[in-house]
Amino acid sequence: MQTPVIEKMGKEKEELINIFTEDFNLYFNFRQTFLELDENAYIEAYNMMNECEVLLERFNTIYTLGAKEVAGYGTKTEIANFYKGYYKSLERIYERLRMMWNRGKKIMEG
């Protein structure tokens, strides 16, 4: 996985690739599970909604604060933009999970 930020880096390249790779894996594994989720799997949607909140917090922290920490690897804007896209995607997934859970909750309540 190469990004413009990583291509500009020197000796710390491997460390940042590991961080980015971990975040990519977290995001893509979660997204794949979401895409495979049956629309009637209300309990799973609730559990994934909680997991999504943790991922949102992680990506938001990196987006806002972490970008300052790794700015030596690229500009703060480049790092922030890298995480901003994943954060926004997770927000949309969270909203869909919440809608699924609410629909299931109404059905279960009768």
C-alpha cells in the first residue's frame, strides 16, 4: 500500500505503513462484515453499531490529534485527509446500522 504521504517518507516509512495497514485492515474488515450483514439481522446490527462507535473514535482521534503526531511523515492536511474519508464512510455505515437496529426494535416490540 503506497500513498503520496508514504512515498515521501524516509526511515520511518515502515512504522507508518504498519499504522496505516492496521487502520486499513480494521476499516475494510468491518466494512466487509457490514456489506455481508442481512438487513434483518437486528442484534448483529446493534453489536456492529457499538463496534463502529469505537472505530469512529479511533479514526476521529487520529484525524484530529494523531495527524499532528505523524505530520513529520507528510503534511498534517495529507494525514488528516487520509483518515477523514474513512471517518465519513464509517459515519454513513453507523447511520445505516442504527436504522436497522431501530427497525428491528420496533418489530420486536410489536
